[in-house]
Amino acid sequence: MTGRLKPLRLALPCSALLLLSGCLDVPHPFAHSGKNGPGLATNAPPSRLDVPTPPNALLSNANAELWAKDVAQALLQQTIPAIAQPTRKGDWWLNMQAELRNGQVVPVYTVMTPQNTVRATQEGSPVPVGQWSVGDQAFFALVAQDAANRITTALTGIQADDMEKDPHSLKHRAARVYFTGVSGAPGDGNTSLAQAFTAAFRDSADTLQNSAKNADFIVTTTVKLTPGPAGTTGHPQQHIEIVWRVVDAGGKEAGAATQLHDIDAHSLDHYWGDVAVAAAQEAAAATKQIIDRYSGRDNAPLAAPGAPAPAAKTVQPAPAG
């Protein structure tokens, strides 16, 4: 086989709480950085956001509770570990309210610290009063989806703002990366891929180091070959899968890049040559992309107070039937 493997497929991790949703390419403002990586998310919120039933919702108690549950569920689908429950000591929490303005109801979402300090506020899309007061589960699910997008933006901004103020965060320094090497490759693949990846990664803004001590991220690579489909001209083939897995200092998966290809059987049993170089160069770029996204260092801090908010659209109920 000559030339490049098929383009990498990038995958970012799902929270263990996301039993009903797929992985989303979004920042992780609640991610723990681990004891060896305090710069990854210094001062970020802890790993739970309480969503209590709002007392000032212009709703019946039952519908206020439904609103809180739907918002928590929508946040889970955005990889934010929110729980519809009363505020607990030490938890960040979401203060939800509804305000009446010019015949419409405007949902207001305020992110609160454990010390009950306002950290960020987002307004939801305005809703006609009649629809708000008689809303059903489908309606509040729609309102909650709008809320989740805005709240996630606020949490991302909070993390970016804290990182901006922290001189030791990844916004202000290179990530320390430990590469464990490659396993499972035939021929000289383990050595060739490892050497090529090391050479390619040294061209990035991040730093490779010789041990896992104080590393922000650890990269591990595995190669797997399985029998492939029959060759179109009678030549047997093999299916090759190369997975570049990135974990943070606490062992939590930050992401994975996968290369897949069908090759002539046993064509890589000896020398990998330019195949290793091409695969490793692509993987090095993908690894940096995973680190950037997972750490949130490219995210924009919160907008300054008084900055114009995006134009809001009125939430419309789904058509009947």
C-alpha cells in the first residue's frame, strides 16, 4: 500500500450520564483536570449543576417542575452534568426565572456559584403569554433546548474567562504531552509510526515529554489488522485500524482519532516507509485539535457587561399531530 490512509475520524468523549444521546463536539466546561493538571480548568465549576424548581416562573408548580426537568435533560444532551434537584451545598446551580415583557414571557437563566454569586446570565427566546401558561411537555422541551444552547455558551465563557486570568492555564502555555508509543502493528510499524509521530508533533505548539509525570495529556496508539474483503482482482486484503487515544491527567478520555483502510494482505508485514510518515503527520494534527477542543483554550471569554446579545427569536410550538 502506498500513499495516505483514509482521513482521520475524530471522536470526543460522552459523559457517563449521557445515556440517551450521542457524542457532541462541544467544550467541556465542567471537566476535571486531575491532580497533575490544575491548569486545564482552574476555578471551573465542579462536576454538577443543580437545577432547582423555579419559584418565580409564572407557572403552576407542576409546570415549573417540568421546566426544570426538561432544562436539566437538555443540558445533559450538551454534555453538561445537570441534575433537576434542590441546590446542594458546594454545588453551582441554575437560577431560572420568567419575566413578563410586552405581552411575552422571557425566560432568564442565571449561573450561580456555590457562594450564590451571579456568574453569567442568559435570556431565552420570548414566548407568548398564552403558550407559556398552558404549555405542555413538548412545549417545555422546545424551550429547554433553546435554554441549553445558551447556558452551555455561558458555561464555556466562564471557563474561558477563568483560564484567561490564570497564567498557568493552557491559554498561556504549551500542553505537556506524554506519548506512550505504538502497539499491535506488524513489521516495523510500531517503531516507524512512533518515530514519525514524535517528529511531526514536535512541530506543534505543544510539548512532548519523556514521562507521564505532570503531563496534561497522554497519547496511546494501537494498530489492529483483520481480514478484509476479497480483492477485486483476486488478491486478498486486510483491514487496518489505527487508533490514537488521548486522555487527560486524570485518565478521562479527551478524544480519539481513528484511521481506517483496506490494504493488500501482508503489504505492511515488513516496512511501513512513507505510510507511517503520512499517518503520523495526520495524527499529530488531530491530537492537537483534540487537546485544543477538550481543554477549551481556544474558547472566547464571557462578553463584557453591556455587550449586545444575539437577537432572540420567539419560540413556536411544534405543529399538532
